[in-house]
Amino acid sequence: MVDWKHALRVAALLAIPTGVVSNMLGFFGAFLIALTAVFVVMLYMRNRQPAWITVGAGARIGLVTGLLSGWSAIATAAISLFALRFWLHQGKAFDDLWATLAGQQVPEQLAAAGWDAQMVALQRARMLSPDGQAGWTIGILLFLATALLPFAVAGGAIGARLVVRVRRSTL
């Protein structure tokens, strides 16, 4: 049984800074989040009696770590995008990148996938609208946070296995 009060403290202590840092690391941020889940389980089990934890409990602690890391990564990305647009006045660069992606690359891919010209034009118009741009940005951020969860769950499960091995060898 997991003592969630203690587990949440340890997870929040490590997961929130990890989510902030993982934004700057790109793909390697997923591995950092998995490593953080391993450390969260190890720190959680440091003073626990009895000295064992199931893989499922480790995976659940990893899931909580991944949720906290993912949401802090989303918050960091949202603040960064807001700062780029309004404080640093770099909105034009972001809009130009989006116009290139939504105006040229995606319609080409949709046409190559067999969509008819009317549907491609409709999808392009949706993506280029302000609501479409905001919706796609939020959707991408949510997808990335969700994609981080399996890494954190695996990290928690691995952490549980490592703790059991370390404890067995010290007996």
C-alpha cells in the first residue's frame, strides 16, 4: 500500500522542476522524466518498513510523477509562448512558422494521403484561423504531455525493481 501523502511530496519535489527543465531538452526530456520517476520511487522507499514495493505501486507513483511533470511542462511551454508573443514581441515568427506548417506542409501531406481538394482547403482554413491555431497548439501540448506518461510509468516500475534488488543485496 502506498502512503500517498509522502509519495506526493516526493513526487512534487522532483517532478515539477523536471517538467520545467524537460521543455528545454526536447526528446531527451522524456528520458529525464523516466529517470525522475526512478528517483521518486527510490526516495519514497528510502525509510519505508517493510523494505519492499510492488512493480504496480512503483508504476502508480511513476504515473503521478509523469502527470505532475507533464502539467508543469505544459505550463512552462504556455508561459514561454505567451512571453514570446506579448513580452518579447516575437509573435510574428511564431505565426510565420504556423502559416508555413498549416498553409503548405499539412495540405501537401493531406493531398498526398488522398484527400480531395475541397477538404484540404477546408482543413487549411480551419488551421489558419485564430481558433484553429490556438486549438492545435493546445492539442499538441496535451499530446506531448500524454506521450510522456508511459516513460514515467516505466521509470516508476523500474525504480520499484531497483529498490527491491538494492534492499535484497543489503540483507
